[in-house]
Amino acid sequence: MSAVSELVALRPPRRGLPRSDRAVLRGFSRAELRAWVGTALGAPAFRGDQLFEWLHGQRASSADAMTNLSRADREALARLADFERLSVELCATAADGTRKLRLRGALGAVFESVLIPNPGRGYTQCISSMVGCSLTCRFCATATLGFERNLATWEIVDQVYQAQDLLQREAEATGAKWPARITNLVFMGMGEPLHNYGQVKRAIELLSDPKGAGIAKRRITVSSSGLVPAIERFGREGLAEDIGLAISLNATTDATRDEIMPINTRWNIATLLDAIRELPPSRRRRVTFEYVLLADVNDTDDDATRLVALVSEFDCHVNAIPFNPHPGTPLRRPSPERIGRFVARCRAGGLSVHIRTPRGDDIGAACGQLALEAKT
Ligand code: SF4
């Protein structure tokens, strides 16, 4: 079976990507915009660069705003192109300052994005790549939504632009000279990013462009549950050089991983680690292994010992994530003592381990909790 047909065999979407009769320019690359202005407007390529800055630097939502274009070009743009933006359905703020944005995209699709204040300055934004998810990880609330569809490129990048708009309004309201900055991006919201590989790759190019959001590639991390063919592509196409990869591992035996992450029945732990071994070495980035700690499932001393044996050959970091409960799940978070013991054993084995503090769990925004719940 080819890699593509294997991927298609994962949970199928209820819909395809939305199509529009008009050009959805916010999803175009810089090169595509330069070509498009030539064919659609008969304009020189530099008009494409001007359009890029309006769409991604100024976050313009209509051709009228594009004052350095001629009236004729603006009228043609209004006729031929689509400048749609997401609408913000809800913005909930947690006690720790984490914000959850619930957003509505094309065809009424609803999904979420989380803005997390960094300890120093600025924000990390956790963005979604799908409406629901094509996978069925047992510890994840998003999995309960089923899989509606992949997000289009413009819907991925506009999550960041909506958050930038929010920070801009806050700066204006408080009289701050500059809005707070989004410095880091993690593709760890709704969906398996590498199962929407093409749109995610395009979104990274747009978001890292200095004339757009300008987020450095080394500050962008893509998470994967272990989609081996797409991890191989991630390495082959050069993304692994700059973009961080976080592997959601969560178990140390195939029996347990099969149970809590059914994707393991397709690509088991050994196959997954082989794929990581084959990634070209990055000068800048270490692989991160995410490990959601589940009481009596994957938190024993033996698990800690096996985790050390599995990953210590890699230049890696382990994020231990105490499970964030969600309604209807039988899974539980281990006690603080159990978590401490697990982490201490891993550290004694030489691993670099960080215990991830839950952020925004009082508004259902913490890791694994995004499920369009009505908590505010
Ligand atoms: S953990 Fe990630 S890949 Fe797994 S179901 Fe949740 S959103 Fe999908």
C-alpha cells in the first residue's frame, strides 16, 4: 500500500477543503501572488509583493484598504478575489492569563486556538490544523469531535492574525506603545498537523515571512502523533532543519500505545523511532517527546526505565504532561508524588525532562482539552 493510500485510510473527513469561485489570496504563497497579479490584473510582479504585505503584514480584510494600489486594481481585486477572515465566536480568559479563541471559518467550521503568555514576554500561540481530528487518541478531547475537515491555509494563518488583532486592540485600549508579540507557534491545537501536511507547510512559509507575522522558523514547532510517512517527508523536504518536531509518544510498549493511540497499530514505536533516526540532523533543533502521564496506564517505574532506554540515544527533550481531564473520560491524572517519581527516574537515567504546567485548564484550553466546550 502506498504512503498516500495508507494516510487516506485514517479516519476520513466529513467534508473536503472548501472551494471558492474567487481566488482566496490569503492562502497564496508570495510567488503565487506575484504570478496571479500578472494573469488576473495584468500588473507587474511587485504588485504581488504589495498585496502580500496588505494580506499578511496589515491583515487587510478588503481591497478598499489597499491604498497604494490603483482604483482599477482595487476594483478588479474586489471582483476576483476573496479576502475572507475568520470570525471570533468567543474569547475566554483563564486565571493564568491564557486565552482561548473559538473561531469560525469557511462553511461555518468552528475550531479553537490558544494564546499562552510566556514567562518573560510575548505569547506562544497553539494553533489548529483541522476541524476535529483524523485520529482517535484516547486521552484527547478533540478526538471525540470526529473529523470534519482539514483547515485551509488561510484559516491556519488567520488564527495568528486574529490573535494579533486582539493584542493590537488591547494595546490601543491601554495606551501601550506596541502590542504584545506572538513569538512562538506550536501546531498542537486541534488536529494532526502532518495529516494536513501541504496546508501546514504553506502556512509556515507565510507566517515566517518577515513581511508577514515574521515568526522565526526556529520558534515554530509541529507536533505529530507518529504519522511516519509524513515525518519522513518533513525530513526530506527540509522542514526538520528549522522547524521543531514534537512527537506525541505517551507509552513505552506497543501494547499500551496501541490502546491509547490507535495510530500505533499502523506505525509502531520501533517504526516511529526509526523514522526519527533517519531525519537529517538539525543544527538548531532537538526533537521533543511529549509524554501525557495517565494514572495506572503509563506512569510506572518500569515505564520510566523503558522511556530512558527508548529515547536517550536522541538529542532530545521530554515534556511530561500530567493528563488534563475532560468530560466523559475514564482516564485520570497521576498523583503529584507519582509524577515526581516518574520524572526523577527519567532524569536519573540522563533525560532532560520538563513537567508541563497545565495552562488555561479552567477554560478547557489546556493540552488535550480543545473540544468546543462551552466553558468560559
Ligand atoms: S492528540 Fe492530537 S492527533 Fe491525537 S486525537 Fe488529539 S488532536 Fe488528534
